[in-house]
Amino acid sequence: MATSTLLVDQVDPDRLVKTFLELVAVDSPTGHEEEIGRELTKRFSDLGCTLSQDDVGNLVAVYPGTRDDTVLISTHMDTAGTDVGIKPIIEDGVIKTDGSTILGADDKSGIAGCIELLTLLHASPDVEHPTIEFVISVGEESGLLGSRQMDLSRLSATYGFVLDTAGVIGAITYWAPTSVYLTIDIVGKKAHAGVEPEKGINAVKVAGEAIAAMPLGRIDEETVANIGTITGGEARNIVPGQAQMLGMARSHDQSKLDAQLDAMRQAVEGAAQRHGATADFQAEEIYRTYKIEETEKPYREAARAIEALGIEVFPRKSGGGTDGNFFNAKGIPCVALATGMVDEHATSEHIAIDDMVMACKIMVTIVTQEPE
Ligand SMILES: [Zn+2]
């Protein structure tokens, strides 16, 4: 059997960059993944995978292994926001854009790494490796829509890796928060503001008092909360009869999150009561916290590969979620790994070619290293 070291040395930076640029050239703002889905179906099946796509659009590409175990490698095909016509520029070993759009390294750097890995495995059929289930989701940037609706019973992976985080190469995201979306509606009473304001109940004022009474921002080491928008009212001369606040809260600690949500709810109900308004407080869990211990397989395998490449392991607690939150919640323990992307979701998004290459080498090593 060939050694994995051999395969790692075959990671081809030029080919990897070419693949990445070709993927970036296919517009795929979240919710519009048809074209990139077709492109990826073709590429993964040309490289020996069996493809299936669910009703939502999530792709699963299975590459048969030489061993009994099965590993999940997760990426997403959509990009954040609505940017299209992305024009990448390479400068001093860094891929960025002209500054008018995002780059889409989130998550096409992860996908390009998967395609490079597959290219190498496909060309070296004597290298031992597990069966790989590449899961490429849609709607990740719309609140993990794709992975949330995914039926994982058709997967046989027992552990996995999510190639979808920023941070230094060598980072292993082992702990992610629960995220809750908040929709808070206040109903007061409309009235003519000039003629009979005393007949009205000002819903915007209630919302303001509620916000003022809420703990917001960084609550503690594990917990954050935000009210991001407030809308309401109709005209300057009408006492506003309704107001709506949209917000979110996240915590790595479920009980701290529950306490924070209670505090926000009480602030809203207290303000509504004082003014005789009614309040509707909706908290929707978007994804749930997970924590993978150092002793668990995905962490161990990732750390082993990272160290084998002479890189330091950085255990990372993330402030956001990935599709990995759903895989963990549905029973496939996963950690998330850095792809080299920086400033994702911003027009300053970029990626150093060396980092993208090293992230790919980590994945190649994980897949081809000797089983423990
Ligand atoms: Zn992403």
C-alpha cells in the first residue's frame, strides 16, 4: 500500500487554485444553488463518486473506500448574501476580490479542497482510506436551511469534519453555541397623535422601554444577545399601534441561554404591561450547541493529522454555527476545520493560497493516515 505522505506531497497548489477560481466563477448566492449544484454533480461524479440529491438540493457524493469505516466531509455550495459576478484577483499569494463583492471562499475553499482530495484518491487507487460521504449543503447561509432539513438516515458516516470555518490553519472548532432567532411583536393602539394621543398606546415606546431593560451585547463568556432591527408605526402623526423587533441570542451554555431568553422576555412583558400593550415573544432555535471532547474520534483524527504536518493544534470555540451543529445534533460527531478563509461575508474576504493548500493537506492526511 502506498503511504499517505506520498499523497499529501501530491497536493497541487496550481490545480487547487484553478479549481477554486472555477467554482468562484459560478454564481451561487444562497437560495440560488441550481447551477453550482449541476457543476458539482458533474465534477464529483467524474471523480468516481455516486451522487444523490434530496428535494432541498443538498448533494451527497459517496466515494467508496478500501476500509470498512465511513467518514463525513461537509461543505456548503451557497455563498453569503446576494453577490454575483465575483471577480477574483491574485496578489502576493492571496486571492481576494476587486472589493465590490465577497469572494465566496466561504465555502468554495472547502469544496476545492474536497475536489483536490478526490483527484488524488482517484489517481491512486492503491492508497487506503475510508469511504467518504461528501455532504454539500444548500442554504447554509440562510440559517443552515439545508442541513436542518437533511435526512441523515441515508448516511453511514460515524464521524466527520466540516470544512467551513475561518481561523488559523490548525484550528479545530470543537465547541459551537446554540443560536436562537427572536421575533418580538408589540401591539398597542393607534390614535391621532395631534387630536387624541391619550387614546393610543405607543407600541414603539413599549419596544424602546423593553430594549432599554434588556441585557444585550456580551452577557458573559458564553453568551451574547442582540436586538438587530426595530420597525413600527405608520406616520409621524399617528400613535404607533404596532412595533416589531428582530434579534438573536447565542450561548455555548444552554442554561445560560435559557436565563438570557427569560430576561429578554421579562423586559418585553414588563414594558407591555406598564402601558397596557400586548407582546408576542417568539424564540426559534436555529441550531443547537455541540461540544466534542479531545478524546472523541473526530478531534483525535484531526489533531493527529495537523500534528503530523508539523502544525500546532488550536482548539477553537466558535461564536457561530455550521452544518456541523446539525450533524452533531443528529448523532454524527463532527469538528469543524479552518479552510484558510478570512473576513468571510465581507467584501474584504480573502484567502492565502498557502493556507488553502495546507487546509487541503490536513484533509488528505486525515483521510489517508493509518487507522489508530
Ligand atoms: Zn460557510
